[in-house]
Amino acid sequence: MLAGAVAALAGAAVLALVELDARAWSRAMRHDDVRFQVAPRAATWQARERVPLGLARKALAIEDDVAIRRALRLFQLARTRVTGFQRTQEQGATRIRAHITLSQLVREERDPARRGMAANLLALLTFDEAVDDQRSATSLLRRSVGELRRAIALDPGNEEAKFNLELMLRLSQRGARRERERLGVFGGGEGAGAGVSAPGRGY
């Protein structure tokens, strides 16, 4: 009987600690949501837990909410530019982490709307790469368009993805037209009507 009383007291103590952890998480989520608006780098959405195994997070069912917020933070930091269009090594590493995190959300998130949002953000990061890497711009734009189409397929109500897709398609068409004009002028052919391949390298 004494053992039962001790076990009951221990259980009550654990529940009390879980409740304290839950309150700490609620405060952390509110505070960091505000902090993210003014200083994204400072937002962590992390609370000091007294009970192991994340019992409070599981009780609140906020693990997915934390994951999506941290992904948004990485996305925001990855798109922050320094002087001109040059990126620091840290920003490059952040972009890679953002790609990995958003790709994981697209694969594993249970909510289709959130998966669609992650795919839309992934498309915007890929577009940033196209801007920075002109040699691979065409393939990167194509990949960005693919991500936007996936975002819309996952969440047909994603108006932002629809707007971005229309814009990307226009940019892709404009880029393709410029590329054709460039090749027509600087194709390296020997006369009017010559192909764009260098002499001796035809197919």
C-alpha cells in the first residue's frame, strides 16, 4: 500500500512537471512568433523541458507546428542577402539546410496544405539559385516550375503557388526567347541559315 502511495505521488509530480513544460512551450511559441517578425535569426521555438522524451510537446501536439516554423525561419534566412548579390558561406550553408528541411516536409508532413506551402517555398529557393547561377538557370527554373506544380497538386487552394507558377512560366518563356535570339546572333555558323553548332561538330 505504501508503494502504491509513493507511485501515485511520483505520478502526480511528473504530471505537474509536464504541465509546467506545457506552459513553457506555450510561452515560447507565442514569444518566438513575435520575435520571428522582427528578428528571424533570434527565433528558436524552444522551451526548457523538465520532463524527458518531449512529453509536453506530445501532449500539446505541437511538434509539427515547431517543425514548420523552423523551416520558415531557415527559408527566411536563406533568402537574406548581403552586399549586392554575393552570399556568405554561412548563407550558402543555410540555403542547403533550408532545401533539406523543406524537402523533408514535402515528403513527410501529413497536412497537404503544409506540404504545398513547403513545395512553394522550395520553388522560391530554387529560383534564387537560378538568379545566382546563370549557367544552370534554365534547368533550375524548370525545377522551380515543377515544385510549384507539385504545390498546387498538393493544395489546389494555394493561390500564392498559382501566382508564382504564372510568373515563373513567363520568366521561363522570356528566358527561352532570349536564348534563341542569342544563339541566332552568335551561333557561329558560316552563313545565313547555318546551324548553331560549331563547325565540324554537327549531328
